[in-house]
Amino acid sequence: MQIEIWSDVICPWCYIGKRRFEQALSQFDARDEVNITWRSFELDPQSPSHLTETLEAMLSRKYGVSAQQAAEMNARVSGVAHDAGLEYKLADARPGNTLDAHRLLHFAAAQGLGDRAIECVMQAYFCEGLPVGDRAALAKLAPQFGIEESAALAMLESDAYVDAVRADEARAAAFGISGVPFFVFDAKIGVSGAQPVEMFAQALQQAQSK
């Protein structure tokens, strides 16, 4: 079974969806026959690499809500994350353009390290204050998932894997995907959003039976 998962590394629901999907997969009898491919999706491709404002301020500006309402949004999603076993520290989050992060994930995937890489990058952004648009910071994180810092930085300073990111986004458009997370099972069954574990379990069973 081939499962493609579109996500952005700064999407809080993507990390929650990842955890819920993993829980469903761990209970799936044929989990050893499942091949997962992580696909790139940029929520804000026009974002600068470094934002000087906090995540709360960025949400306030983007959605036209007060700072208090933005803080409440972060608190709500952090509560859901906690229930999924994740401890978000969104007050420390440092958002920015995610193209380089996606290129690094493709670089890792080419070496069979894709699953480890996306977990490390999401954990670092949501829980450890990683400045997601900073190439040096991304490269410094790379040894945690098996890539030398110097190799990661050299790749990031090039234009490698930009085409791979764009191909993922074009495939998403072909499927009609406009938001993430989005899960596609054998190019036939689509599941949108961070659904409950039970929903992912049903999708796995349905895909297996086709």
C-alpha cells in the first residue's frame, strides 16, 4: 500500500495528524506492507525566510483577530496536540518560509531518512523554537536524523530539490488538495485533515480491501 501525505512543517494540525495516523498504523495488521511518502506543501510560499514577529502576532495579522484571540487559538491547538502526545511551545515558535525545510526533507528522503527528518524538523519547530526559515539552523539540526551539518548546509545553499518540492505541489493541485494535512491511499482514497485515529484506521482497512 502506498500512502502519500502532504504537509507543511509549520502546520500544527499536520503534526497532530501525523501522530494520529501513526497510532492507527501501529494497530494495522498489514503495517509492514505500507510505504509512506511525505509530500511538500507550502502554506505561505510568499513568506520571508525570517519573520521578526511572533507566531501570535503573525496569526493576528493573517486572520484579522486580536492578539488575545490569536493566543486562544494557539492554546486550543496546543491542547489538542497534548492529547496526541505532543507538547507544543508555540510562544517560542519562529515561523518563516518553509521552502528550504522542504528541500532538506527531500534531501533526507533521497537517503532513506525521510521519516526521521520530518519528525525532527516538526519537533524542533513546534517544541524547541527552531527558526524554520534559517538555513544554518536547519543544517545544524540535520545530524539528528543522520546527515552531516556541512552536507546539509551545502545542499541548502544550492537550488537542489526545488523542482522536487514544486512537483509535490503540482501533484497536490492535480488531486485538488488545497489544505493540509492530506492523506492519499494508493492514489484512490483521500483523507483531509487531522482526523481521529479511528478514521485513519478505517481508511487503511478500506485501502487494503480495494
